[in-house]
Amino acid sequence: MSRRRSAVAAGAATTAAAVVVRDLFQRRHSLLRNYPLIGHARYLLETVGPELRQYIVASNDEERPFSRDQRRWIYSSSKKENNYFGFGTDNDVEYTSGYPVIKHRTFNPGSAPASTPEAGHEVVLPCAKVLGEARRRRNAFRPESVVNISGMSFGALSANAIEALNRGAALTGALHNTGEGGISPYHRHGGDLVFQLGTAYFGCRDAQGRFDLTRLKDLVAEAPVRALEIKLSQGAKPCLGGFLPGPKVSAEIAATRGVAAGRDCVSPSRHAEFTDADSMLDWVELLAAETGLPVGIKSAVGDIDAWYQIADLMADTDRGVDFITIDGGEGGTGAAPLLFSDSVSLPFLLGFSRVYRVFAERNLHEQITFVGSGKLGLPDNAVLAFALGCDMVNVAREAMLSIGCIQAQKCHTDTCPTGVATQNSWLTRGLVPDEKATRAANYITTLRRDLVKVSQACGVEHPGLISTDSVEIVDGRQGSSPLHEVYGYSPGMGLPSEADRAAVIRLMTGQGSGGSAPPSAAGPS
């Protein structure tokens, strides 16, 4: 035994000596030349620093992009566990400028809602508007869920992750946005789809990479596509194209996208089918006429001039989009340069409110279904979005968390430890789609349950009916402002039309039926 220990010690000493010699003579790292061997401790701490901060150092509300409390709420919701918190808030409410407070009503009509943590998961929460009805699209429909899964492509996410999300969407009646990477076999497990048209037109392009209308029509005819979304930009990397390196472009990804396997897959920064708002609306109308589907646009918000141009053309012509998805600059599942991730495009509340006002001032807001994206998968953030005029919210990173993401922030490295954002077959095997689909569904139904509860606290039946009067923005211990004043809204701005309000109240009180329906049967617009 002593001889073995001596051999181990001698081996360790020899290895350490070799490292010291290497460090002294290498030229790349001055720290190691000056402090051989022990200098490696610095690089080790740098490597594990995020994990140390995540689990040991950071407080419950300190970490970003999602705090420990926020992740705990999502995890417990996805497992259908008790997601309540005890002993009061640990947020610094009185000293946090811009802190939102939802104002409950003391006297509410109707019966008191159930109060147990498990109650209400079966709640039906359809959109207050019929998507595509205002412009009389052939396949207009009322979305069954106000909470839907945002665009995340197969390639950015693993096959198992896409399948889990699609199965979860099917279990809850939520829509599943494909992302710009096309419709893979993993998108075909029962969930209805919103097909996203990015700048590379993956899934509906010809051999030269140009948009192919025939291929699009064939695709939507054989897949459960309910709407088309033209992606102008996204919160993580506005005005940047996408890039998937050749080694990651497997035969399966290549077939889904319509590109060559093993070769770099590049998305341009802008669309080739249109160059301005006028030609974009022409293309929108072409897509809607040829497919019968509602057509919308998705964009982050920077320069507001483009939105004035779109709104003016919609007011003056018979062309227009059926829905607008606004992505906040704080959002983003995709990898991006630090400058773009941190500083390009407005945060959701500022960006959305500016765009919404442009259309509301022209009396167009009732004709458009507004969708919000960018950390809106948390009940408090979602309430602000609905109060400002959102009709639905899309969830991305929160959905990833529900199926196992641990916020390792390695999405861009192909080493995601939980198999969500990687194509590594060993890592993806750890994510079992059937199991995680249930968790995704539990998360969506819990969020809908909480939105109904807070709606009832505000004295309304549906989150889309929460007005700006129900939220105040606290500014220190002695001041606050109504939400509509902070974002420049006129009285009543942010709500659906009177007819849509009446229709969704009937649906929520059991006097009508939700789900998809032709325009004539789905309620007035």
C-alpha cells in the first residue's frame, strides 16, 4: 500500500513539474509565466464562476436574465408543484424606480375563484380577437390560448426539445412558432404551427435560396400551419443574419431547411422579396391570398419611422397585416454579439407601447392582433403586456426552462448540458420528449391559471381586458404614476373593441365556444 502511495505521489509530482516547466516557457499567458501551476486556479475559477454565482453567491432576485425566484416559479409550475412563496416579497419595492404594482378591486362581481395552488389548471383562455377576421382571411381563427410558444428553430434547439415543445403545445391548445429554420419532423406531434418566414426562406426556397411560393403552398397544405409570420428582426440580434456552421448542418437539418448538408448555413440580414413598407404589404397580401392564412410580422423596435409608414399605408389602402409580434431587446434565445444583445433595440415595454400607439392613433389597433415577446412568460410581466394592448404572449426561454434548461448560457457553444440547445447526440439523449412535454404543458396551464386569477383580482374575466388603470408604476417611496401616463396612452387605449370584449366575456363565462372557427362563427371583431 505504501509503495502504491509513493508511486501516486511521484506521478503527481512529475506531472506538476512538467506543468511548471511548460508554464515558464510558454508565451501566450503572462500570468502563467509569472505564477506557474498556481496561476491555473484563476482560469478554473473563471470557468466555474457562472455556476458559483448562480447557485451560491447571487441572491434570489439578483441574477439575470432570470433570477432564482423566477426560475423556481417556472420549475415548480412545470412539475405542477406548489409555486407559492412564503414570508413576503424580497423585492425592494419601495426603493425600485419603475416597479409595477397591479391594483386589485375590493368589490368584484361574480363568485370567488378557487384559492388552492392546484386549482384552475384546466382553465380555457382563448384570444380576445379572431386572428385574420378583420381582413377576411379564408382561414381566420380564434387562437385557443393567449400563451403560445415563440419562434425557436430546429438547429438552434435539439430535435428532442422541439418535439417536447410541440407535444406540450398540443396538450394545451397553444400555437407553436417554428422559428425561421423550417418545419422538421419534430414539429409534427400534434401542435398547431405558426410558420415563420425568415430572410433565408428556409423550407420554402429554391436551389438558389430564393423564395418559392409553390413550395410554401405545398408545405402549409400538408402541415398544421395556422398562420404565417414574416420575421423582420428579433430582440437578440436585430438586423443581423443567422449563421449555422457547416459541422452542425446535419442531413436532417439540411432537409428541413432546404440547404446542403455539411455546409455553412447563412441567413441574410434583410428580405429579398421586399425593400420597403409598400412592397412588404404587397407581399403580405400575396401570401394571404395564396394560402388563405392570416399573415403577420415580427420585429424588434428601433427606428419608429417604419411603423408610421406601415400604419399610414394600412390606413390609406386595403392592404395590411393581421398580427404584429413585438420582440423586446431583452429577449433572445439565439446567440448574438454582446453589443447587439445588450444595446440594440428597445426593451419590450418601451418598444411595444410606441408601436401600439402608432396604430391606435389611426384607429387600426382593433383590426390587428398584437403579440408580445421578451420575458413575458412570467405572470407579472405578462400582465403589463396585456394592459398595454397585447392580445397574446409568446414564451421562449421560459418554455426552455420548463423542459429542463438550467440557464447555463451555453446556447452558442453546442454544449448545452441539458440537451435543449445543442445537436450533440449524447447531450440530447438526456431530454426525454414525452416527459418534458408534460412539463411544458404544466407550465403553460399554470401561467394561464395565474393570469385568470390576477384578471379576477382586477375585476375582469380575461387578461386581455385588464386596462392601464389597473397598473401603477412606483417611483420611490412617495410617488407613482398610472401606467397610461408613463407610456403616453389615451384613456381606453390598450383594450380590444367593445364587440371583442363582449365575445370573450361570453367565452369565459361559458356562453360561447372557443377554439378555431370560421370568421362568421368565431364572434365579432
